[in-house]
Amino acid sequence: MSVRVRIAPSPTGNLHIGTARTAVFNWLFARHHGGQFILRIEDTDQTRSQPEYTKNILDGLTWLGLNWDQGPIFQSQRLELYRQAIKTLLDQGLAYRCYTTAEELEEMRAAQKARKEAPRYDNRHRHLTPEQRAAFEAEGRKPVIRFLIDDNREIVWQDLVRGKLTWKASDLGGDMVIARASEQDEIGQPLYNLAVVVDDVDMKISHVIRGEDHISNTAKQILLYEAMGANIPEFAHTPLILNMQGQKLSKRDGVTSISEFKEMGFTAEAIANYMSLLGWSPPDSTQEIFSLEQAAKEFSFERVNKAGAKFDWAKLDWINSQYLHQMSASELVDLLIPYWQGAGYKFDQTNARSWLESLAAVIGPSLTRLPEAVEMSRMLFVESIEFTPAAVEQLSKEGATEAVQAILEVLSDYPELSADNASQIVKTVIKEHKLKKGLVMRSLRAALTGDVHGPDLMASWVLLHQQGVDKTRLQQALTL
Ligand code: GLU
């Protein structure tokens, strides 16, 4: 059997991490089996669907490297297909027009509540006579279309993640609405469960991989597949993403859309890597850093957890730092330029390229998220620096001024400065002035960078020298 899977986001919001993680599992499964990964945009809800959300979803999937083989296919362009399916169900007596008004439904629910029963439609219009129907029409009632659900049925499927699942049809809330009433059209507006099944049949989807919040829809959809005489695909319901306390994610957890993770300075590779670990682990569970291609080789639902996956910011940060630390200076510069520009740092992109790459090589090993580069490299971009209180204190220590003075003097012998030269200068000063190495290094850092912490000192010095600002900095420090 050829594997055909789909991700079917609704463009009613930006690409959320939950949908993106489901997309990752679909992609991994498709690639593992050499199958097809299809992108379908479920935009039948015309009022809530927005083109900018579609764009955000497409951009997000592309950024993550989740390339699709077919699509995007828009449900809004396939309404005729859904209408045909509804018409067939009506003709076969498997669906019917229901004229119950909103007030009547409300009354029905209130009565059920009073009897302490679960709310459900009581199937009251299942067997209307042509006369009753005509009377409702004459009142001007607009019908919805309901699909008959036999309450005696039990729906059973073997879920690839959750094992055998059983649903009583009587728990599905009565005959299900498959099309909303519409002024323009006698079939009405096809709804989610119907459109999904029609599409999944039409697109020959072999495996429906989606969030476990869809389990009750699956029970309903299986009945629709049967009614349409179609093959029922396999289902895999992926675990929810929870916060560290094991609760449903809320706004406060800050776990949002892919575009926001991008803005926070995570790399696409790190996010994709982390998402594949949200509910899945490779056979060698000590392996935590891998590309999507590597994960695809190993992916199977046997290693997908039933339990919710906890979203761990610390782990994501760690994974992101691994990617940033491994990255070539050139790749890192490409990612950092927008942040440096955003901070208003001045540089000429073409001339400064090699300098920027040296800078990226210096700060890269300390980065966890890209925006940290702004503060870390400030002292290398700006003309004049401010000294932190700790730096001022360092420079007021006994021997500090002498050390800086001496460095300045020796430095004048070096028109070009390499890291080796820089170390040589420090060694000379230590030896000739009988100063402690720690004092010289800390004072040099304070004088050059205005701080007592920061990236590799010798490398930073070389970068400052190339900018032509190291001497002025040392002189400035002496005037403190
Ligand atoms: N449009 C649905 C959603 O965004 C997906 C439904 C499905 O995968 O079947 O949750």
C-alpha cells in the first residue's frame, strides 16, 4: 500500500506548535515510507479563515523544512465535491433535512439537563413526512442536513498510537449535522466532518495522523466512510502538548506559533528537532540532536507515546544552543545580520563579511538564542562604550592602570594584531612588570569591553583592533 498522509490546518490562526508537531509526524511517516505528504487548507469556515493565516502556515512549514508533495489544496475550492456527497447521502436516505430551530434545540438541551442527561439531538426530524417538511418550509425554516447515526452501533478502530479504541455511537450526540443551513443553496454549507472524509477518500489518504483532540471526530468520520462505501484509513492520534506541570497549554506558557518561535531566535532545525521529540523518541533514546531526514529513517508509531508530551523550554534552549554551536560562522552571520541591523549597528555587509564571520566564531559558542548576539557583540560595534561598575572597580585595583598603560605601549609595536600577538603582548607585560596574569587579563577585558565578562578576550581584542578602536578604548580606560 502506498502511504499518503496529509496535514490539514484551518487558516483561522497562525501555524501553532501543535499543528506543526502533527505536520512533523506526518512528514516523518511519509518520508520513512517513501510516501506522499499532502497539504490541505481547511478553509470552509469563510468567516474565520484569513489569507494572512494561510500565508503564515505555508511560510512556517517551509521554514521548518516540511516540504509537501501535493497542494496546497483549498477546501473552499472543492465545495461542489462536498455538495455531491451530501446529495448522494440524502438520496440514499442516509441523511435528512432537519428543521429544528435554535430555540427548539435550546429547549431540548435544557430539558436534558434537568433530567441530568448528556446533551444530544433527539433525532426528532429523522422521519418527517413530505407534508411536515412542506409545512416547515412554508414557515420559512431553513434546514440543516443531518447524517443518521445508529445509536446501537459501536465504532472500533485500532489506533496506531493508542491501540484499540471503542466508541458507542449513542455517545456521539445524535444525528450529526453535516451541512449548515444556507440562504443561497438548498444543500447548505458543508461542515468539517463531511468535508474531511470526502477529501480523505478523494485524496486516497492511507493514514490520518492528527492530534488526539480529534478522537471523537474519528468515530463520527468512520460512520461517514462506511456510508460512502469507502476504505477506512488507519488512524494515529498524537499526544497533546502540555506544559511542564502536565496541564493543557495556556497563554501563560508562551508556547505559541512557529513564527513567534522564529522571532524568539530559535533556528528552524532546532525547532523541528525538538518537535519530533514531543511524543516520539528514536530507538537510541540517548540521541537527541538529529535532522528531520535522520529522524525519518527511524520513525514509527511504535515509539510514539500515548501520554501528553511536556513542553520543556530548557530542553528547547539546549537543543537550539547545540545547533548554534555547530553552525559555520558563515551560516551564523546570515542569521545574525537581521538582529544586528535591528539593533542599529553600522557595518558594510560586503566589506565587513570576514570580520563578521570572525565575530560570529567568537560569540557563537556562547549563544543559546540568536537575539543574545545583540548584547554580546555591542561592544564590538559601537564607537564608545560605557563601563559597568564592576569594570570600573576592576580598573581601580592596584596594578590595573600600570597593566593597561604597559599594554598600550607594547601594542604600538604591532600594526597587525593576531590572537598569538595579543597573547604575546600580555605575556611580555606580565613578565616585564611582574604583574599577576589574572589581574592583567581582567583589567584588559574591563578596559577593552567595559565589562568583566564576555566572549573570548584575545579574539575580541583582535576584532576591536581590526575596527581600529582598541587603542582608544585603552586610553579611555586610563582616564577613568
Ligand atoms: N482542520 C483540522 C484542524 O486544524 C484538522 C483535521 C484533521 O486533521 O482531520 O485541527
